[in-house]
Amino acid sequence: MDLLAVLDEAVTALKAPLNEDDRAQGWTDTLRREVREEISVNRSVLRRHGTGMVRHLRPRFDEWMDQEGVQPGRLCNLVSDVHRSLMEARATA
């Protein structure tokens, strides 16, 4: 899956209301919105200026999830995929 598709998928998933499992894993509506906005900004930069701009992005999603105490689960896995995809793209840019 290409980088923009991963970001699109994450933004779409994070627009949906949290379910019971998400909340049990430590997600709040505020955290969901903040993470969605950060991913959306990254996506916009890459769309407007090209994927070569990925080398200027500083993904911090894994650190963010750890600091917030988010447990593994659906959204955490999705955000980790975004982080990993951005880091892989940076390594090849």
C-alpha cells in the first residue's frame, strides 16, 4: 500500500467515533482528534509538495502513543502503521 493510501486509511478510521474497545485501550476523543489532525497535516504536505517532502516530516506517533498510555489494539496498530510507513519512506527519500 502506498504512503498516501496508508495516511488516507488512518484519517478515515480516526474520523469515526471511538468504540468501547478503543476507550478501554486508552483512547479519548481529544487524543483521537489530535492524532487525526497530525496525520492529516502530514498527508496534506505530501499531497501538495510531493512525497519527497517526507524527509522533512518528524513522525512521533509511537512516542505519542507510549506517553498517552495507549494499549495495543485497532487504532494503535493503525497509527503504528502510519509511523512505520513514514519512517520507511524517509529512509528511502
